[in-house]
Amino acid sequence: MTLIVLDLNLNFITKIRSAFFSITRPVIEVLLLPRDAFVSLSQHASTVLSLNKKINELEDDLRINAKIMLKIQQLENENKELRTLLGLQVKLEPSFVNAEIRYELPDVYTDKVVINKGKAQKLAIGYPVITARGILGQLSRVYNNSAELTLVSDSSISVPVSLPASEVVGITKGQGNRATFELQYADISAKIKVGDEVITSGLGDVYPPGILVGHIISVNPAEAGQFPEVVGRVASSAGLQHQVMVLFKKKMEDGTK
């Protein structure tokens, strides 16, 4: 009873409670620090995980979009090649068959690819093949529904050509590297220049005249009694064109090909 009376008169218990709270409050705050740190770290970790998830989703979207854009670009290139081939079809006299390159032969000693047309389409060995960019090569083996195509860059292929800029006539011989050819039997006095256009001459009745074969990339002047060393780069590469056109050889007067 005495304590109650003193508390009513002097507010004794309130002062004790206030003093106790003042002493214990810092201790409580210190004890709560680990909890607050854990909560903060948990929130931070959750935020990081959420951001990483968003980044992964964006990267997936970018990869998908990149594949779509690449496919669109490939289709645009193929459409451009097809339009060019359609334009060539009107200009060329021989009959032709459209085909597609399926794959390259894994032979380091030859420059050959395989197309998806063959005897079933009346193709035969020796038929010339062109793309939207120019001469690609000749058929060297023919199966029922496929054929091997030897490229202009192969050392076994020769093409009668002319150089309009210098009025030179010669024959190309592939260098076996899928990229270049040598111009043989060129006039010793001819003024051949780097960049000159090389086109089919039409001699031999294999390739129609006027089709691009490539461009000259190097010229070493002729020495006494020798032909100049002239190298060209093919205009049409099998790694870049998928759509090709196989030309039927012209028929001779006696009906043979």
C-alpha cells in the first residue's frame, strides 16, 4: 500500500520504468542488429536474383531475335539470288534446271560440292552451272537425284574466257583453293590490269558467252618467251550461293550435244 501511495504522489514507478527502458533500449537495439542485417541481406539477395532472372530473360529474347534476323537476312539474300537467276533465265538460250547446293565434299584435294538434281532431271556430266554472281563450275559426276559439281577454282577445270577491257582471250585454270584461278595463254603484249573483268568467251560450246567468271587480282609481267602470270578471283563461291542453275549444252547441227 505504501508503494502505491508513493507512486500516486511521486510518480515513482513511472520514473523507474523510464530509467529501465533507457538502460535496456541500447541493448535491445544491439540485439536487433543481426536480425535487421539478415532482413536487409535477404531483400538484397531477392533483388539480385530478380535482376539476374530479368537479364537472363532479356538475353534469351536477344538470342531469339538474333536468330530471327539472321533467318530473315538469309531469306532476303536467297530471294535476291532467285530474282537475279530469273533474269538470267530470260537471257540464256540453253534449257536449264534450277538446283540447290546441299553440301561440300570433304576432300582437301578437290573443290567439289553436291547439288540436289541429277539424271532424273536429265542432267549429264559436263553441264555448266551458274549462280546469280556468275560461273560456278561443271558437273563431274551425276547420280539419279544428285550430282557432283566441280568448281571453277578446281585444278581440273578450264574455262575459255575473254577480258573486255584489254581485249584478251585466254583460258582459266583453277588453283585448287576454292577462290582463285590462273589465266593461261594470255597475249604477251596485253595490258592486263588488276580489277579487269573476266567473262566466258563462248568458245568450246560449253559455257554461254558473256557470263562473269571473276576479276583479276594480280599481274606479273611476262619474261622473255613466256606468258605473263595472271591470277583472278572467282566471282561465284559455293559457300555463299545455295541456289544454282544447271545449263543444258547447246545441240549441234547433227543433233548431238
